[in-house]
Amino acid sequence: MKAAKKKVAKKAAKKAAAKKPAKKAAPKKAAAKKPAPKKAASKPTASKTTSPQSNGGPITWNFKLLSHHMLDGFGGMGEGMSIQIAPDGRRILWLAHESAPKNFTAVDVSDPRKPKVVVQTDLPQAHMRSNSLETCGNIMAVAYQTQKKGLQPAGMELFDISVPEKPRSISFFDCSGPTSRGVHQLWFCDGEYVHCASGADDFQPTHPSDDQFYRCIDVRNPSKPVELGRWHMPGTKQGDNVMPPPRHPLDKGYRAHNCNVYPQRPDRCYLAYIDGGMFVLDISDKSNPRRISQWTNSPPYTGFMHTVVPLFDRGLMLVTDESTENNAKDWPKLIWVLDAREETNLVPISTCPLPDHQAFAAKGRFGAHNIHENVPLPTCWHSDQIVLGTFFNGGLRAYDISNPYQPQQVGVFVPPAPPMAPTGTIQLNDVFVDEREIVYTVDRHVGGLYILEMDF
């Protein structure tokens, strides 16, 4: 383990040195050209490293599989991944589940080669899920979303996780209502505010699919969460003075999804809005969020904008669309690179390349979903040069965007289908990288947790 840590430290130092020229030029230029990594010219090959819980060896290129954990038979994971350094010094990875019966799982990843489940909790009801979570210090926020509107519990729960084996509920913020399914996604990084995509008892959408909007919840007193402000896309609430937006052919709704807030611009929320594209909101007055700008690619694309990650020093922005249809019905679903030097005029300049979708169209989803979001916590790895994203049956892929006009793929990890996979393929759902440059990615259905080391 000591040797592995030294290797990681050397790689981190080497990368930090290599990034300095790009960061100096970034504030005035959207592009700072750098030569692509030497390994970018090579091709992925089948690795001899096999996962002890799978049915063969994965396809790996510039990733090394350290371990694979099926999470005690409950390996269907959502898009909530967060690292806590527990009071006793252990490194705990908290994971949200995609669906019932489990709520969240905590894994001791102090030694990434020997992960150990330390606690796994059940949901209070089978008709709900905890798709999203985030930790800050010894407090964890968990999102609860119900399958249908009007059900309970729907909202957000705060937990004391100072003893990981015994998470203790602190409070519950109720977001249920006749037109609400609760909270789908949340962002909690400063210990003060939870930014979430949620419904509410008093929100009447103009269309049944438009039931989530942006809400800012004050949790400075974690025992009594209080809503500070909210914002919705004009036309999606009954009583708005503008017409409802037109529906898309693959209608998934005009509703909030990921809502990211970073310390570089605490007065901004970077909000993905599914069929509505993405918005930059001014939240300097949290009681009255205001729209700064919007960017959308749909039509002609097929909606479901998922995540927005600004790269402040470089004047860039990463935006992803989520693949939600099997057999590449909604192809293409991509990671977009935007020139964001002028936040009121966002300009797409490239996309991260993907292989021919026909090779992946036979089973399950194929296309972009989550990317590593540079979460502003000390346990998170940060990079404005490398993008890591999950692509369902396309696995995990890494890109060098040092030249943002020509992103280059520099790493691939596609594990084989786990036993009992309903689509017959892997469906990698989320990715997180800790400050040691250890990569964690999870399967959406049954495959559980894969822990990797980067080699680029």
C-alpha cells in the first residue's frame, strides 16, 4: 500500500506540473493547446486483470482494476457517491442505491484493494429510492424520491455519520404533495445549503412531467432545515404569464436535474433542466434566484440535459446529456464542451468522441450520463484537463481536453456483464475520483462497485 501511495503522489506531482502553463493562459483563452498524452495514440486492449465477482476480464486502457465489490448482493447503484474521512481516520465511501430495498451503503475504502461494507440500510418504503446523496464532514444529505406522485416519504433526510456503522437521523425535510415525487438530486458541499431538484406541495406543474424545480434549503441548523428560495423554468407552473414550452418527441419533461454550486462563484447555480437545456442562475440573493443565461441543444437533439460542470480557470463548461432509452434509440448522447468566457453567451465548441453506437445498440443504454464533477471537498480530485464519464454499456471513459476544440480519449474501462444483469451488459452509472486519484464507478443494476487506478 505504501508503494501504491508513492506512485499516486508522483503521478499527481507530475500532472500538477504539466497543468501550470494551461492554467496561466486560461482566464483569457478558451483553449490552451497542449500535446495530447503519449498514450492517446494507442488502442484499448483486453486486460488480464479479472474481477473476482464477474464472468471474465474487462476491457481496460489506461485504467487498472484494483477491486470489485458486489455490495453483498445489492449492487444496483444510483448517482450518489461521496467520500468521508471518519473521526477514526477511516476513508468511507457512501453510495446511494438506484432503487429499493436498500437506502444507502457505506464502504471502507482505506485500502482500495480491500473494500469492506461497514453498513447497509433499508428504505422505509418499497415505492421510493435514494438516488442521490452527499456528505460534508460528518453530516450526510440523502434525497428521497417516490415512484408516483402523492406518496410519502418524499424529500430529504440529514444524517449524523460520525459513527459510520450507526448513521443517525437528524431531520427530515418534507417535499411530498399531490403533484410531487420528492427530491431527485441534491448538492451539499459547504455544510450550509442543500441545492436540490425537487417537487413541492404547493407547486402545480402545467404538464405532469414538469414536476421538479430548483430549491435552496438552509441547513445551517441541521435539525431544522428551511427553504430559502426556488426557481422554475417559465411556463412550467400553472399561473405563469408565459405559454408552456413545446413537448419533445422523446418527452422526459422540463424539470430540474443536477444543480451545482462552486466556491469560485457561490453566487451562481449551474442547473441542468432535462428537456429545457441548462441554465446559469444568479443566487446571490438565495431567496430570489434569477436567470442569467440558457443553453440548449434540443431540438434537434433529444433532450435530457443532466449535468453542468464549470471549469472556471479555463473559461469552459462541461455539459452532459443522459441516455435514457435502450438500444441507442436516443443517440447521440454526449459530453459537450462549451466556451463560457461570456456567461450570457455560451458557445458549444466540441464534444468528447465516442465509438460507433451500432456496436453498443443491441442491449441496454449507450451514451453519456454522469461525469466527475470536481466536487469542492478535500476528499475529491480536481482537474480542468481530464474528464471522466460513465456511458452505461459503453463503460467508463476518460478524455484529455487540454485542447478543448479537440478532446482526445485517453482511457477506457468496460467490465463484462455482471451475473444476472437484466440487459445482459454492464450499465455503469456514476463515477467519482478521490484526491488519491483512486476512481470509483458503479453499475446501475446489479454489478456494484468497481475501484480503479488511473494510468494517464
